[in-house]
Amino acid sequence: MRLREPAVTVEFRAPPEEDRERALDVMQSAFGTPPAWRERTGPNVRLDLYLCAYEGDRLVATSMSHPLTQFMGGNELACSGVAAVAAMPDTRGKGTGGALVAELIRQRRAAGDLVSMLYPATVAVYRKLGYELGGSFCELQAPLRSLPRSGGEGIELETIRDDSRLDDLRECFRRWAPTHNGPVWFDSDFWWRARILRLFEPDAVPHVALAHGPDGLEGYACYQRGAREGFGIDPSCTHFVATTRRAATALFTYFGGFHSIGHHVTWHGPPNEPLATLPSESRSVERASEFPWMTRLLDVPGALEARGYPEVDGSCVIAVDDPLFPENSGPFRIEANAGKVAVSRTDDASGAPIPVGLLSALFTGNLSAADLVRLGAATRDDPALPLLTLLFAGPPPSSPDFF
């Protein structure tokens, strides 16, 4: 894995406030975003999160990192959410974008981030940087007529159209997220108001359905009208969160009430969505769309120790191949004790080094230890495989948030 060096002299630095419009010019030229996006989003762009590429005085490429917390195995990991990677069209193919992201994640690793996550416009560029497919942003849909018509006993449903319950939503999400692999936490109130509640979109009519139980909020759904033409509503959820079966049933029952003026409800959930057992026909729940996200371990020992695991015991030795961060090379001894892992360097023999991208995909659960064998990254008799199989067993990784 060799990174392409930029063909011209490029400097990477944080953009000052006077370069805000130039950074927006790059993103608008690269992504083709409409003027309304720029007018709405531009003033709220946090330039302190950006790293840009300059050819002399010309700003030619942008990148940024959301300061995230990602949930893996029930634990919280400091995560660099890479986004806004854009280059002026006349500078593409020179290696500038890849070199810019490499510098960005070097800085994020130095700042203490353990993992990185991004949604790729092109997979090949990020694979060269050590990223691999790590999970999915999956949109599911179900016919409104298949949803329960009653249920959710003990739940009181409330609907609002503002952010007056934002703290309750955030607290509910923090209880729900650790039960999945892959969700990310945004501290930013603006993110919640703009991307989840959609309060600032001129053509959106945001709604929030809240499922209150005896001890507090057990679930919620933030939704809009959807892309339906003409009269009616097909509820489209940014977040559909339920910590109990009765909360999920109550929310589905609420959406089922739209069956006379709509066709489907859509929401973001894992590919093996357990809520698919609630509609009258489980096969009625389909994947409407799916977009993969890519992941990368920035600090291999630190990430392995920070993740949560099943309560298994054992030890094994692995080596890692990471050309970008030689500090991630092994061999490392992994010692598991009742769901906690300790990692240390060792001189003990190990199998062939595992490419950091494939190890990252194993880390999220998107690949299994057996998949490493099929992909040629391990041999069938590798003594590390039994423990790796147990450690990284779990639900398929997914996230309800796209950035």
C-alpha cells in the first residue's frame, strides 16, 4: 500500500476565517451542492475542524474531522469522523486529496482518536490509506398497512414539532447506542437540530413522536413527510430509536395510522433489523437503500483495549501491517479476561501480518476471523483465530447517522 505523493508542492493547514468562502467554493465545485445548501450551511461550518490543502495562496482541497464518540461492544471510543473531503476539479488525480486525509488522520491520532470513520465517495482512495468497509448506513422501509394497529401498553405517546425535548432525545439515544455496534455520538446541538430534527430546512415539516414509559422516555422517532408526490405522507425517519419492545410497537402503531394517506414508513437501522419482527409480515420490511461506511484503526493497541467484548478468556498473538503508522505494527499479545482486553508488544512468533484495513473491519464486526482466512490474511491453522472469532462476535455494525 503506497500513497501517491502530490505532483506539486502543497501545504496543509487550518483555514482562517477569511478563507471560509474559498473553502465553500471548493466543496460546492466538487459536490455540486445547490446555492441553498451554501446559504444555510456555510455560516455554521466550523473551520477549526478543517484541514485544507494550499498550492501557494490557492486553497485547492478541503477535509474535516467531526469529533465523535463511536460505540463498539458497548464501550465508547474516541473517533475521527472524516468528511468534506473535496478538491477543485482541475487538481484531481494529483494525489492531493489522499495526502490531505493522511495528514488529517495523523493529527487526529496525535490528538488521541483511536479510530476513524467516513462515508466514501470512492473506496479505492481510502483503502490506500488503510480504511476498509466497516458497516452500513441502511434505510429500511415497511408498508404502513403491515404495521401494528394496537399495542405498546404502558406507553404514552406525545408528538412535537420543535426541539423542546432535545435533552430527552439525546439521553435516550445514549442508552440505546451501546446496544449496537457502530452508532456515533455528536455533542453538537446544531447537528441534532439541523440533521436529525431538520429544523432549518425551508421545505421540511419536522415532527417528533416520543414514547414515554413509567420511568421516562423509552423511544422516539424524528420524521418528515418523505419524498411522496402530491397529497399524503410517507413518514421518513432520521432517527427511530426504541429501547423497549413496547416503545417500538407504540411508534409503529402511530405510523400505521397514516395508512389511509401513505404507503411506506422508512427509518435507519441495522441490516438484520430486529424490529422487522413487529409488522404483520416480517418479509414486508425491505432495505430501501444502503451506503457503506469505512473504518480505520488509528491506534491499534489503544482501540483494541478500549472496545467492549463478550465475556471470554484467552490470549493470542497477532501482527499488523500499517505503512502509514509503523507504531501499529506488531507482534502484539492480546490477553482477554472476562470481556476486558490488554494488549502488549511481544517477541513471540505470530502469523503473517494482518493488513490494518482488514483488522479494522474485523474490529467492527463487518468481517469475521474466518473471512480473514478466505481473504488470504490468515491461515486456517493460525492459533489466533479461535480467540479472534469469540472476541469480535456480535451484531452487524451500522449507524443511523450519515455525515
